[in-house]
Amino acid sequence: MPIKLMWMKGKNLGLGLIFLGVMTLLQVLFILIAQFALNIGSQFAVILIPIGVIVATFYATLVIFESRTEMGQYRGNFQKKRQKSRKKVTNQNKMKEILSKINWMYARPLLIIAGIFIGGFWLTYLILFSVIEDQTIVYVIAENVGAILSLVIATYIETSNFRKTR
């Protein structure tokens, strides 16, 4: 999984920090779920494990972003200029306008990794909850499985896109 962009320069740093912030926000939500809904009070399980999960999901997001994005498109070589036309404003046109403003090139990696992590976490948690009595251990295992699953899927997406471009 090579990193192609230099993430410490220019607009790459800001984009990397946005990706890191979104993955951190996702883990904050899981920390709140662990503290209040699952009644897990271990500081090790609630603070230290999510830090590693943040790093893993952040790296998986970067890998998917770099593998699914054409570098010419990202660097701005092929900028399309749109001509805005005045149309009658309806609710359907408003929704289309909002969705057209979202740049899916940036949102797609975040949605893929967040979906994989959430699905892997809850599937593992529900399976192990009936087997293991200690909820802290189940939470730690589910967090790690979700992070590992997101890294595996990111690797798979990266290699499949590499094969297409060869």
C-alpha cells in the first residue's frame, strides 16, 4: 500500500487533517457508546484502543482516496467550468443542487471506511456478546476486528484499482 501523495505539503495536509478529524469523530461516537450504552469503564479500553483504531482507519481512508482518485483530477489539471443556468426553484432541484455540490471524490473514502468499520464492529460485538460475558473484552475485540477489516478492504480496493490501471 504505497502512499503516493506527500501529505505534509500544501492542500494535502489540510485534506489529511480533515480525514483524520472525521475518523476521530467516528471514534468519539464509539467512545460515548462504550461509556454510556455499554457501561464500559476501563480507561485502557475506552481511550487507548480507539487511538490505534483512529490511526488504522485514517490510513485506510488515505489508501482508498489515493487508489480511487486520478492524480490529474486531484491536482486540478482538468478543471471543468460549469455554467450556471437559472431555473425554476423546486424542492427536487434544491436536492439535486445540494448533491451536485458534494465532491464525492473526497466523501467516498470516508463513507466506505466508516461503513466497513461500523458493520464489522457491530457484527463482531453481537456475535461475541452471547459467547463472552465480559463486555470490555468484547468491545476491545470488536474495535480491533473493525479496524483490521477496514485495512483489509482498503488493501483489496487498492490492489483491484492497481490491476485496472496496469
